[in-house]
Amino acid sequence: MLIGRDGDLELIRGFVDGAGVRGGALLLAGDAGVGKTELLDAAAAHAHAAGTRVVRAAGIAAISARLTMTVEAAAALTARGPRARELFERALSTPGTDRWPFERARVRLAYGEHLRRARAATAARTHLTDALDTFQRLGARPWAARAAGELRATGELRATGRSAGRTAEHADEPGPASLTPRQREIAQLAASGASPTN
């Protein structure tokens, strides 16, 4: 029974109504005991009544390892603290996901970004390097460039493998490619005449 959750229900109903037209996925995350199951049940009932197909995360591994990894990674992106790390690890340990190297590399990139922002640069480098190598192998240049940029932001000046354009492979050469994103920003500010107090 949902008492005092009218606002939550209204938001969910609005999302479900729009998802019936545009498509979409609803992810409910939160601490245990806050009523996520009841809200999810209410969303499913509303979706079924509107003729919208509902797939639940519970038991999703039976459908697809790829989908399981994606759902776990999506949950990790919305989680905080150690819970996010746990969910990313669970996503990457899903059996059978080696069949989808691009999707797996995207999860590794997201996990590496999360770790870097959590100031765990050494752990981040492992995931970012693996993601970069995979993107380069697949020829996914924009994704490789993003991974290389994140890798540089950890302080790693030399990325492994082929590099996406003039990025980490030229890190030992003078010029903008050898700078971290923060160093590049400071150099651009200085070049525009900004003072240190700006």
C-alpha cells in the first residue's frame, strides 16, 4: 500500500505515459525498505492498463547476459558510494558478456570515469585502458578519444595501443596533446589574457 506517495506516483505515471509513445526504461533505486517494489508494481499496473509492455529487472539474466550487464551498469550510474562500485563490478562479472565487446567497453569506461571522480586513479586506469584498447580495436574513434581523455585525466600520459588521433600516443611530444584537460584549460585561460584571480 502506498500512503503519502502521491507525488511519486504522479511522476511515475507521467513517465510511463510518455514511455508508451517514445519508449523508455524506468529504474528505481534507493535504500531497502523505502517502497521501491510498491512503486514499481504501481508503474507496471499503470503500464499494463495502458497497453505498454513491461520488462522487470528481477530475473532478467534469463533473458540476456547483455541486458543484465546493462541493467546493472545503469543501476551503478545512479548509485552512490560503495554501492556504485559493487554494481559496476557485478555488471562486469556477468557471465557471457564477452560476446558484446563494445557494450562491455562502455561499462568499463563508465566505471573508470566513476573511479576517477572518486579519486581512485589507479583503479580507474585499469578500466579506462581496457576500454580504450577495445574501442581502438573496434574502430570506435569517438569512444576511444573519450577513454583516452579520461585516462589522461588520471595522470596517465601514455595510453596503450593505437591512439585515437593526436591524443595519448603523442603525450611525450610538446603541445596541447601532452596536457591534461585541466592543464589545457589553464593554458587557454592564460592565452586569452585571464589573470590567476579570474
